[in-house]
Amino acid sequence: MRRTVFIFAAVLLLAACSGSRTEVPGLLRTVPSRSAEVMHFRHAGPALRLLLDSTHVFRSLDLGRLENTGMVLSYDYAPGRVPLLSLDAGRWRTDSSETVKSILEQAAGLKLQAAYVADTARRSVALLLTPSTAALSDALIHIAAGTSVLDADDFTEALSLANGREGFVMLRNSAAAHILPKASLAESEMPRGQLVRFLAGACKWTVLNFDACRTEGLRLAFSPIGPDRWYLSIFKGLKGGESRLGKILPEGVDWVVDLPLADWDAFYEARCRWLDTRSVLSAHEQGCRAAAKAYGLSPLQWCKSVCPKELAHFRWEGRSLLAVRCGKAPRIKGIAPNKYPKYAEMMFGSAFSEPEDPACMVKGRWLLIGSAEDLEAFSGAAPGALSFGKKVKFAVAGQNFMLDCTEKETVLNLYR
């Protein structure tokens, strides 16, 4: 028979973040340490409507006066993505409020497991709800042991980046394979496996800061723990460059990666340090020597000859091209074979790959690389309207989102 569990534990619901004056949201003390996603919001009702589909069981709850109280929604580090909802139920009393009683009755009808976690010293209460008996048991074991997600590796450092006025979402990137649904918006824009590998190596935690309960204007922060270990550490200390990609993009672009370069040499040096921490720098250097022997010019010499100011990879109407804005554009007549295949990829990363037997052409200061058929289609394409700003470190855009990383901040817009 289902029953509600009442736990009276000395749970510290407000604490100072280790090594920081940032106040830790008390509800995080109820989240198990192995959680892969942690979503904290000041107002539970609007947040659940933002985060969850209308058919989700939590959306069926009438929260009453807890509609505008704090909440944490977390998901375990497991393929099933079982949710745990922690609600701030306010000041504790032995005769709990009518609102809490109502939610517990609703939970029983919805076959949700529930627990009442009280800090008697502070006379404060958290209400835990989940569809899984095992998930509730795991949460209560953590609480009884005094452990939580705050004890997870590097979580408190990442938490110092969580400063959204309305709330924040923290994603453990090593769990990307579990976090990303198999049928996702990203599926049509980037192969899921490629996206999982990128996220897992990009940084330890990703933080999305919400200044309001909407999907536009989210501010992102990344926690690349350790010197040069994570891919995004490449961008630390680098200046942003000016993006001029919008001037050549065709109409109908549904995927683009843009890398403006204020100093291509500084970027390459930072990337080599990252390759070294992954013990693959020697292999990279060997590949560059082999390319120099095969094509008569090393990738580094190629960069010095064209002086890249911006690299981009974009896709439209099932076609794709690599674009390199050059300080010194090569002299190429019409569409010709690419004399230095995969050089951009070797120097700047796999985001700038090209097809086998690529062709190339020049448009203004842009060197465009791809199949001859795609280059011909590009020449006759109507101009598009997508563009990025100045001082951009990198930008990624798809049909449903735009991620723009500048020297000042990283902003994500999601379009439904």
C-alpha cells in the first residue's frame, strides 16, 4: 500500500557555498549526489510550465499557495531520467498546512511517491515528489547521510556561476548520453552521437541562467575545471573577433558553426595545449608533417599564407560548405580542386570538416570549400538574413536555437 513518508531530519536548508559567499539554495540539500540535471527556480508553477510538457504528471498537480514557492527538479544519472521534484513548503508545523495536505492527496491519486522532509531547528519543510519508489528511497538515504549534489565533483564551483534572477539549470556534461533524448531538436541539425561526444568533452558542468521564465535570452556559463583539460578552456583568455559570415550566408540555413578569429595563432596555440592534455598532440603534429609531405605545404604554412580571420561551417537545403574568411585570399579561378584538403580541420578542429575530394572557390575574401555541386548551388542561392555580432568567440545556430558566445557573456535563445 502506498504511503507518504515523513522524515524529520536536521537537513541544512540554507548554507554558504564552500569558498564563496554565494548562498546555496537550501533545496539542493535534498538532491542526490549523482544527479545529472538540477533545475532550481524561485517560482514552482511557472517553472514547471516552462520545463515540462503539458502531459507530464507534475503538471497535473494543483500547487495552491506553493505555486510561487521555490523548487528544484532533478534527474538521476541513469537512462530512465526519473524526475525528483523538491518543493519549498515553507515554515514547518506539526499540523502541516492545508496546501501540503492537498498536494499529498493529489500525489496519491497520481501514483506519485512523496516525502515530507523537515528541518526542525529552522522549522522549514521540503516536499519531495517522484513517480519512482527507488528514486525516493535514494533521495532519503542521501538526506539521512547528510550528502547531496553539493558533494558532487566540482558542483560548488559550477554553482558559483548560477546567478539567474528567476532560476538556473545545471547539466552534468558527462551524462550527455542520458540527458539528450534520442529524438531531439538537435537530431536534425547535428548527429546525436557527435553532440554527445562534444558536450562530454566541452566542460564539466553547463549552467543555464534564467532571468525570467522564458526560453529567450538564457545566459550560459561553463565550468572547465582544470587547466586546458576541457575543450572550452581553449577560449579562456582569447579575444572575440568580428563575424562577417552573415554577408555570405544563403537563404534557408538550418545549421551553422561560426568561429571569428581575432588572432588565429593564439587560438591554435591554445588548441595545441588542449591536445597535449589529451595526449594527442604528437599524433596531430605527425598528421601535419604527413600533410606537408603529401601536398608541399604544411597546415601551419597554409594558415600563414591565407591569414584566417573567420571559419564557419553551414548547411542549407541538404547542402553544406566550409567557409574561411582570409586576410590574404588565394587566387582561384572558378571552381577548382582543393589543393590542401582537411587543412582547416587539422588546424581548427572537427567542426570544420569537409567532404572527400573537395572543391573550392573564392568569393571576395572568402575561401569556400565543399563539393563542386554544393559550390555551384551556393553561387546561385538567394542571400539570407542570419548574422552574429562583434567580439564573438564562437556562435552556433540551428532552426530552433542560437548560441552566441562573446567576450562579455554567452547567450542562448531557444525558439519553439
